[in-house]
Amino acid sequence: MDLPSILLCILLEMLAVTCEDLVKERIVGGYAPVPHSIKYIVSIQTTDRRHICGGTLINKYWVVTAAHCDVGLNRMMVVAGDYSLSIYEGTEQEILPQLLVPHPGYNKTTNNHDIMLIKLKAPVFLNSYVSIALLPRQGASVSKRRMCRVSGWGYTSHNSGQIPSTLRTVTLPIVSTEKCNSSQSFNGSITENMLCAGYSSGGKDACKGDSGGPLVCEGRVYGVVSWGRGCADAQFPGVYTAVSKYRKWIDNTIFSFYSRCHED
């Protein structure tokens, strides 16, 4: 970054506008949280360390993310304990995946069942930088207008230059399925396996690069960033996979894996 750009960023910081906002960080309308305060999120990267998606640690060996984040077992790496993707902080834990389990019903055309489990080759070490997120019980619902937090790194656009890419977060209200499915919005494309969150006026949203990351309501991961129309557009909230619809599938998948290992 050249000196004029640095000075401009400093000025923007003084005006309470972050340098990342200047280059349209992909969590739209959000802010950088206290470093390492969101400990359950992981960065899913290619083996050449390019961030592609977010994910959530649900135990020491397993991560939940979106099925459309599947780039192949041999091309993927999971990083826990990260904050700035461009700076080595000494808190990161890089772990290769052992197994990818996309939901068998995933439909990339309709985005239905957009959820995937990642089994890690080695357990993460839980510490003051890395922790596990809680899941909702099967079928649990979250009421409309309930405020929830979505977090992610996303990435800057290809022509925005290289600047430190820190974690971003934003709080959003849950939108009823009826409103999200109305003719003024997604017009019937929202299935019972999806959640919507955002403001009618737009301005705050998750976006490309935040896919697979957690939407946390009442201390539990109720959503996985899935899809949308544009980013932070009025009348089109972000769409998330409804995790409570998959709690049994998640538990059964993990249990069956451990059962097979024990038999072996």
C-alpha cells in the first residue's frame, strides 16, 4: 500500500470508517470485533492458503460449513485461531481434513440442504483463541426480529489491492420465511431448510467469501451462510442453512464415523 493510501486509511479511521470498509470488505456494514473474541470460527482455505469459506468448530475433530464450499479433500486446509489472514499471529492452528461429508440431499441449483461436515485429521487444541460452538436442538426455531451475529473474513475485490484482511462481524435480525418468500423478495425460493436474516433497507449482510460461516443466535449456531441475491440489497436478506433442521443428521454422521473407527 502506498503512502497516500495509508494516510487516507488513517483519516478514515479517525472518522470511524475502517480501511476495510473503503475497499468493501465482504461482511457488509459490519465491524472488526475484538481480536480472537469469536473463537469458534475457522477459515477454510486452499492448500496454497487462499481463503474460500468460513466454518464453525462443533467439536475438536469436526467443522460445519456449507456444502458449496466443497473444493475437494486434497485441496483444502482448515485454520483455527486466526484473526488477520494476512498476518501470522502465532495463534493459528492449521489442520488438514480427513473426510468431507456434504449433505446427501444438497442441490446446487436450489441451494437446498447446503450444509457439510468436515472431519479433521487431528484434533484442534482448545485454548484462549479456539473454542467450540453450541448447536441448537433438532427442530428448534428462532423468532423473527431476533438479533443474530454473522461473522466471516470474506475477501476484498480483485482490484482493491492487498491490505490486512481481519475478521468481520455484523448483527442482523431474523426475517420470517413468509416475508423472505414473498413476491417482493425471493418469491418462493426459500425452503423449510433455510433461514433469512437482514434489514428491509439493506446495508448489512454477509457476502461472497463468508459462505459456510456461522450465524449465531442466543449463543447457538442457527445458520450457515449459504446464498443471497447481491449483498446487502434492500428486500433481499441473506439466506442461511437452518442448522436446527440438521442436528440429527450431524449427530448421526459423527456417531457413525466413530462407530466405524471403533469397529475397525
